[in-house]
Amino acid sequence: MKMHAVMDCVALVLVLAATAAARGETIDLSKPPAAPIDATLGMGGPGAKNPAGVEINVNTQYLTLGGKPWMPVMGEFHYMRYPRAQWDQELKKMKAGGITIVSTYVVWIFQEENQGKFDWAGNKDLGAFVQACANNGLQVSLRIGPWVHSEARNGGIPDWVVEQAGKGVRTSDAKFLGFTRTLYQQIFDQVKGQMWKDGGPIVAV
């Protein structure tokens, strides 16, 4: 462990101890922590292995990759808002800055502005963006909405969906779910074969 990481851990322990003391509580560090418990959250496991047999898992204390503790660092990049010709350069900068997972929204209003007319070309090419991440040794967390925090009108939901679904938007309304199902099918058609289990970089959805 690097010295600055050790100092950060020491500082955290001191802060926790001071907080506990202010509340009249005590922290006992004389005993080793309880062993982590596996398979409690229903995520990861054998179904999250890539073709090379590297498994993503999670226990009650931390994530694991290939059976070892894993502390990924995630950074956000909205592909459709950046010139495609510059994706590679920017991804390299992210990696150089310590990012290991690129998180990206699929903003529905950008991909299907008009009903039934999906646009996955140019800057909107999700599949190409995921591949660009893979080419740079970066994993991907795919954020598929349908509502997204992305400074987009309607939370990224197209105007035509809002008009047609009305109060059913962002509910279990059958019409809204039907529109969303079409979106999800389109998304997964774009990233087919790029999931972790297929040998691709997508480690989370």
C-alpha cells in the first residue's frame, strides 16, 4: 500500500474515533474484523464470469475481481455529447487520471427523438463507444434509464413519450413500459456481445 493511502486510512480511523468519542461511543480495534460473507446481495458470482474465467463478485464488505478485493474508480462520460473523433483521446485521459470504469448514460431523447426513428450513428453510436472503452482497457457501467440525471429535458425521456403516456410516465403504466421495452431492446442490440460474460467491458447495467 502506498504511503498516502496509509495516511488516508489513519486519518479516517482518527475521524471515526473522534466522532464516536463525541457521541460517548467506543471503537474496539483490538479484534480482527469479521470475515466477509459471500453471496448475500444476489449479484456477481458464477454467472458473472468472462470467457477467461475471471469472476466479478461482491460480499458484505467489498467487490472482488478474479477472487481478489477490487476497488474500481468510476468516471462519467456521455458519449453522445462529445465528438466521436475525440473519444479515444478523452478516454486515454480518463485512464491516465486513474479511472478504471467509464460510466455512461443512454439518453433516450438523443437516441429516439422521433418515435420509431432510432439514431445510433456518429456521436450517438453506443456500440462503438463501448468498444472504444474496451480498446483503452476500460470497463463500462451502462446507465440505461429510462429517466436519467443528465441535464436533459424530461430527464431524457422524449417529448413524444411524455405526450402519449401522460401521467403514466415513470410508472408501471403499460403504454410507458411498452415504449421502454422497445428502448431497452434497441440498447441491447447495440451492445450485444459486449457484456462481461461475453468477454466485453460492460461490468454493470
